Amino acid sequence: MASRLLHRLRHALASDGPGEAAAAAAGPEAEQFPESSELEDDDAEGLSSRLSGTLSFTSAEDDPDDEDEDDEAGLDSPPSGDGTSGEDAERSPPPDGQRSSQLLARQLQDFWKKSRNTLVPQRLLFEVTSANVVKDPPSKYVLYTLAVMGPGPPDRQPAQISRRYSDFERLHRNLQRQFRGPMSAISFPRKRLRRNFTAETIARRSRAFEQFLGHLQAVPELRQAPDLQDFFVLPELRRAQSLTCTGLYREALALWANAWQLQTQLGTPSGPDRPLLTLAGLAVCHQELEDPGEARACSEKALQLLGDKRPHPFLAPFLEAHVRLSWRLGLDKRQSEAQLQALQEAGLTPTPPPSLKELLIKEVLD
């Protein structure tokens, strides 16, 4: 649509003269195609068809096959047939008609950039790095391991999740029940009665799962759905909690760190207390593994998230941990100590408050 508008604009400028012809060519078309209808046309095409054929999701801004890129590149130079070269155009000011056409071109460029940014406000890449057949009698299934890559330092290791077909299918079914409109444009690989464990089937499903998650992330309404957040984070949190409670701190630490990275990359809250629970798990594991500096840093980050939320059940335990770790490291603890004392005097927390480890054991993840 935008390419047709620009084609007519350039044709009018080349044949009928610069100033009035540009306004005549642009005016009616601009009224027929406002910004809202442009976005509706994109939505009508369906996100699955827009992103089909890709192994991983990327924003439209990075698509090398974008049709509009050639048109955008041509807009910065003067229209053909005006008798001026690029150097002459730089030395002498352009006439009024040419100036107005260049202004319209810049407005169209800004519009495209804004519309692309609204379609995909963040970039996440999903890649199936391995798929293993798991035999757990009497069942047998394929476990797909996906790397989740988002904004951050290029040398940073991506977060990972491992899910089976039934996990993806449950997510698809729950989202279809809640978001019929947006989900109607998103495809999902069907069940097969046989040949589920062939290399061809596994490869096709791997590609389909990458596209499926990418399409979900491209729709703001779906990206913020609690079921999608649970799909990414909840299994990791449950395993990390179980390992911490049984004293396997090193194994649990890797899971807590992976869960924190997932929540950071997703960019939307996965539950009101899950980031705090993740930081509590990190602090406990670092402390048990004799790394008080990292444990204190996790406590500080949690206190920043909490602010002055009274009476939040995590506030006093994090304050108590911060005071104790600061004393151990010889760092200033006066502010946390005064805040904890104020909570105790107001009767908002017992003396001493419960520890972070006790909260982790008692917390029910549902």
C-alpha cells in the first residue's frame, strides 16, 4: 500500500511538475489510507503468513526481503527527470515543490518506522538446539530444548527451556480458549498417529515450535498472557525450588539464574512475586555456596523492586538478609537496619523475621 502511494507520488512529480502535482497525488490517497487502516491491513494478512518460512522470529525491521526498503532508499535522492544531479542539489536549495515532496517522503519513512515498532516492540529469538527422544516407561516422548535469546550483551549465554509436545499443545489450547481472535492467525503442528519419532517429524516440529513462540511474542495481547509467562518460567521455578529445599544449591543456582534471565528477557511480569522469589532463591544459593557479595547484590535488587511496599511478606526477610550480609562484608547497613526496626516496632513483622530460606520452602507455586 505504501509502495503504491510512493509510486504514484514519484510518477506525478516526474510528469506533471513538482509542487501542486505532489499535493494532488498525495492528498486523496493519504485520506483513503490513514495509519489505522494500514495496520489493519497488516493484521488481516495474519502474523503466521507474515512470518512463515523463517526458523526464528525477528522483527520486521531486520527483514532483508522487506519490499519497502528499495522504495525508502530511493526517496532520499531527487526524483528522476528534474535535471539536477546530487551535487547540484546539495549546493543550491531545492525549489518549493521539491521541498514539499521530500517532506512528505520523510513523513512516510517515519510512519513506516513507527508502524514496525508497534508491531514488534522487542526482539526475541527462539531456536531449538536439541531434540531428544526420552523413554520413560510406559511413556515415550521427544524433549525439545530451546534457546531463548533477547536483548543484551552478545557474549551472554541465552536462557534455555526444555518442553515436550504436550506442553506446547496445552499452551496453544489455553490461549485459543482465551484469545480466539489473535490465535486464529497462528498455526500449530497437528498431532500424528504414527511416525512421531522420525527425524523428519522432529525437524518439522522444531521449526514449527520456533515459529509458534515467535508469533505469540509478536502480539502484545498474547505476550502478556499469564499462560505464556507460566510456560516459560513456572517449570524452572518449581525445579529450582525443589533442589534448594533438598540442599542441592549448586544445581539450584543454575536454574534460578536461568529463570531470572527468562523473566528479564520476556520483559513482562510473570506474576507479582515471582521475580522476588527468584531473587530469594539466588540469594540463598549464593549464601550457602559462600558467596556473600552476590547474595547481598540479589538482596539489594529485591529491595529496589519492593520499594516501600508494606507489609509485603518478602520485605522483612530481604532486609534482614541485607543487614547480615552487609555486616559480614563490612559494608554500610544502617538504612536497612533502621527500616527493619521500624517494621518490627510497628508490629508488621515478627522479631526475628522469617529467613529467605524459610519463605522459599513455604511458598506454593501454582
